[in-house]
Amino acid sequence: DVTVSALLEQCGVLRANTIEELFDIDRALVRCPLPEGPRVAIVTNARGPAIIATDACINQGLKLAEISAATRETLAAFLPPEASLANPVDMIASAVPDSYARTLRAVLDDPGVDLALVINVTPLMSDPGEVLASVADVVRARRDAGLPKPVLAVMMASDSFYREIQERTDLPPVYRFPEPAARAAAMLWRYSAWKKRPVDEATAGFEV
């Protein structure tokens, strides 16, 4: 199995261990551009899932992006004083759709960020669809401006909401929990890194 995994990795094949992982990875590849690097920024309204996402990203080989001083200054202008401006960027539970849009926009503008993971734990009486729509608007605007960066969303909402939006192709890839989103994000970077390798490296170590 180790030999097969090494061969597949050398050939640029992304290996999924389960059918569920297969579709998680496929969703990211279809809807996201490939990242330029492994530096991920996490935007959240809940600290707990963000910590889980941080551990998952690092365990999958991604790196936590360092948010620049200029970006932190931009965030401080509109986020509450209780918010955390480091990475993960925790907007706290009072974050509204506009908070997500402005924060994600600022984070993606940071040259030290290669991709973003957006987490929403939906409070009572809130509409997760509005949050997701605001995230999608930012992703669409950057794509139209020729500045695409991958964005994956974790929407910890009701089962019915998740089923309704999971396969919508006009949205960024959506996941129920942080760990599968982190795995899919890491696969995007692995494939991007493989495509960046010189051609001779693709056959290094193999004899015909």
C-alpha cells in the first residue's frame, strides 16, 4: 500500500480513502482555482471549530498564513474590539453576512494568503444562506477581476440546509465540518504543487 501511494503521488493522482472523501475532493477541484502556495487563512465566527480547522490544516500539510499588519489594521476598522485579528480571524458570534464579506475580502487581498477556509456556526434566528451568499459574492468578484484564490466554506447549520446547498455549482465548495474541508484544501495544494514540478521530476527515481 505504501508503494502504491508513492507511485500515485509521483503521478499526480490524489488518493481518496473513502467514497465520501472522493466527492469532497472532487467538489473542491471543480469549483476552486489551484492555490499558489500552502498558506491558509481561517475566517470564523466561533473559536472552537477554528481551532479544530487549524489542527486539521496543519496535519494535512498546509501552513497557517501570517496575517499582515496592514490587513489587521483593515480588519480592526470594522470588526468589534473582542475579535481576534490573527489567524484564525475570529469575528465572534455577532458576525453578520457583511462582516464575512468584508473580512474575507481583506484576507484574500493579503499577499501572504494563498487560500481561505470560511467557517460559520449558525446562531439561532440567523440565516446561513445569507452568509454563504456573501462569501460567494466575494469569490465571484475576485474571479471576475482575474484575482482568483480558492475559498472553501464550512457551514455548521441544519441538515436540511446542508443538503439543499451542497451540490449548488454557483457556490464555493461547502462542507459540514472543518476536517473534510481541510483535507480537500490540502488536496488542492498537493495537486497544485505537483503541477508546478519540472517535467523531469515527474519521472525521477523510475526506470523504464
